[in-house]
Amino acid sequence: MNSNPEKYELATPLIFGTAIGSFGTLLGPMGAIAGFAVGVGLGFWFDKKAEGAIKSKDTTPLKGPEKKTICH
């Protein structure tokens, strides 16, 4: 079975949702719910953005003296 546990991790969206939702409690229950939803969306966006940065770093071709090293 080939699975990536980090791909399905929900820690960052839940943290963002809880943090923004707690600030939304100042506006009442609906503010807390809306803040949680916005925070979860931002958490997913943040994870996707970070994942894209890691992939792009691995796919860049080497230029200059880095290309000649043995231990890369």
C-alpha cells in the first residue's frame, strides 16, 4: 500500500480554523463559525502553497559549481 500520511493531515487547517474562529467569538456564535470556516480554508491554502514550494525546489536544475559535486 502506497500512502502518504502527510498528504491527508488536517493539523494546519484545524489550527488556523481554531485560531481565527476564537477571534470570531467577539462577533458572536455566527462569527465564530464563519471564522472557523475561513481559517480552515486558509489552512488548506497554506499547506498547498508550502507543498508547491517544496516540489519546485526539488525540480530545479542545478547550475554552476553545484552540478559538479558528488554528494548532492
